Amino acid sequence: MTSSKDSLNRELFEANSAAFIEKAIKKYVARSPRNRHQAFGSDRIFGEPLVGFADGDDAIFQDYKAIMGDFHLTPREALEKHLKPKKGKEKCPANVSVISFVLPATYKTRLSNRRETLIASPRWNHTRFLGQDFINELSRHIVSLLEGLGCQALAPEIADFFGWKDFASGLASNWSQRHIAYAAGLGTFSLSDGLITPKGIAMRCGSVVTDVKLPPNPRDYENYRANCLFYWDGSCRRCIERCPADAISEQGHDKNKCREFLFVKQKEILKKLRRDDVYIGHYPACGLCQTKVPCESRIPPKAQGKNRQ
Ligand code: B12
Ligand code: SF4
Ligand code: SF4
């Protein structure tokens, strides 16, 4: 039996699928109790998200195979892997789209991390772990909403085929959320490797693949590093100064140094500082390169970079 809520949802979805999905994501982020810091007075973990769409058959996803490696899945490959166990009952979809969302860290979390010089603040650490749990929850919510409307959908990062490889240059996964957000017009890469979005670099992101046809967002950037001041005019370099692991230089981000610091050295620092009781997860997390920097919560104005040269 269909309820009046179901038929209203269907009407709204059929009238404008993109607006319906964006609204549903924003509503869930605003209302979900899972987007709350239980340890910090029930403050929100993430602020209002950015939502973008990409055509799953956009040539950029083939380009990613050359840029990152053949192991990186195109959205169509991800959807086909999802449909395969259904043993041919599902037709190969005519359309494939990707829904990408960017969840910005709140002001309080950013402020707390700005004060740190060696490890993440407790709020940033909780945002890393409870925030990722929330992203998984939000992804499942979008998938079940679309499935309820008779569409195919999956969240590749929580699918059983998600994984990563350990290359000499560092870890690389077969579904990179930053590259998906870049394709959906939500931001560009930077000297620190982070994605600078209109809501800044201090964010986490996620995505869902679906057979719904959605209007792709334009990629209004000159190149894939356009939002970073260093690549704009050689200025800024604040993230280099902020990194306690010496993992960022004018040559870019050394993933192995960063990982070693995150997974090994920060644990020792945490113990020495005797702060381990408030931290959760298997490492303290860091993100110092994403706070107290001009790209923290916005695309930095280009003039600001020039002033610093
Ligand atoms: C593996 C991993 C790590 C590894 C390696 C990081 C890395 N750069 O790959 C380690 C453990 C070091 C790490 C550390 C951190 N991580 Co991490 N990590 C991941 C994970 C699981 C996979 C990333 C991946 O494999 N990417 C693929 C590789 C190939 O990407 P890449 O090398 O960076 O890509 C470069 C090339 O593609 C190149 N490029 C060259 N030519 C071209 C051309 C074009 C057109 C384009 C687009 C690009 C391009 O540009 C890129 C940047 O240099 C993602 C989650 C996910 N599934 O995406 C989170 C993720 C990247 N991590 C995240 C975060 C927040 C962190 C930390 C801040 C830790 C923390 N939680 O506090 C640090 C920050 C490190 C940093 N400065 O980027 C966020 C990023 C948010 C953001 N603002 O960018 C993600 C997306 C998690 C999430 N769900 O939000 N992480
Ligand atoms: S701190 Fe400056 S140099 Fe580093 S990523 Fe941000 S804008 Fe680029
Ligand atoms: S996450 Fe920390 S260790 Fe890694 S690059 Fe950023 S500041 Fe350096």
C-alpha cells in the first residue's frame, strides 16, 4: 500500500529529481541525530552541505583511469558491479549519474583545530570518526530513498568491492570521493592535496551512483588546481607551515610521510600529552593543513595570495 507521503515524494521527484535529491540531503543533514556530537553538547558535526551532480558517462571518468590508474572505477562500472549479483534481471541502465556531497566541518570544530599544532583537536577527531559513520548513514538514506522510488542506487565507498592499493607514492582507493566531487563541479585540488570547495577545504565528502538522469553541474574552473593560491600565483604556502610532519612542500603532499605521522607518530604524541581519554577511533587524525589556512572555509580570494608574496 502506498502512503500519501510516498505519492507526494514520487510527484516531487518526477517534477524535478535534482531539486528533490538536493533537498532530501540537506534535510537529512539538518535533522539527523547522527549528525550530532554526543560528546560536545549535541553540537552539529557538519554544517549545510553542498550537493553536485555529474554524468556518470562523462569522459573525465575515463581520464581518471590514466590519472590515477585503471583500478579506479567509472560510475557505470560501479553500478554494473552492483547490478551483477541480480543475475541479469536488471537491464543495463540507459543513464548513470553521480550525486556528490560535501559536508563542511562546523565553525567550532575548525576553531578548535586552529589552536592545535601537533594533533587534531578532540572535535576534529570525533568529526573524523563519527562524521564518517554519518556519511555512511546519509549514503544509505539516499540509496533507500531512490530504491523506494523504483531506481537503482549504490554508495560505492560502502560496497563490498571498495578497496585501495598501496603504491610507492601512497594509498589510492578505487573510488576517490575528491575526484568525484571535482567531476561534479564542487571544488579543485590544492598544494596540500585537499579539495578546496566554496565551503572550504575543512570538509568530508561522499557520493552515490544512480540510474536517475540528473543535470550535471558545470566545472567552472580553469584547471584542476585553480582554487589554491599557491598554484594561482606561487603565494600562500600556509599549509606547508601548518604541517607538523613536514609532509607538504612546494612539490606537493607526501602521502607516506602524512600517513606515518597520522597512524604512528600522533599516537605517541597523544600518549605523551596525556590526552588519549577524549579521543576515539584508531588514530587521533590531524587536518592541521585544513585549518588556520586561507582556504579553510571558502575559496580564498586571489588578492589575499598576492599580499602574502
Ligand atoms: C587513502 C586516503 C588517505 C591517505 C592518502 C591521502 C591521499 N592524498 O590520497 C592518508 C592516510 C595519508 C590520508 C590522510 C588524510 N585524509 Co584521507 N582519505 C583517503 C581515502 C580513503 C582515499 C583517497 C584516494 O585514494 N585518492 C585517490 C588518489 C589517487 O588521489 P590523489 O593522489 O590525492 O590525487 C591526485 C591526482 O589525481 C592529481 N591529479 C593529477 N592530474 C590531475 C588531473 C585532474 C583533472 C584531476 C582532477 C586530478 C589530477 O591530483 C590529486 C591531488 O594531488 C579518501 C576517501 C575516498 N574514498 O576518497 C580519504 C580522504 C581523501 N581523506 C580525507 C581527509 C579529511 C584526510 C585527512 C585530513 C585526515 C583527517 N581525517 O583529518 C588527511 C589529509 C591528507 C591530505 N593532505 O590530503 C578526506 C578529504 C577531504 C578534503 N578536504 O580534501 C577524504 C575524501 C575522506 C572523506 N570521506 O571526506 N587520507
Ligand atoms: S593553505 Fe594556501 S597553498 Fe595551501 S592549499 Fe590552501 S590556498 Fe593552497
Ligand atoms: S593531515 Fe596533518 S600530517 Fe597530513 S599533510 Fe595535513 S597537516 Fe600534514
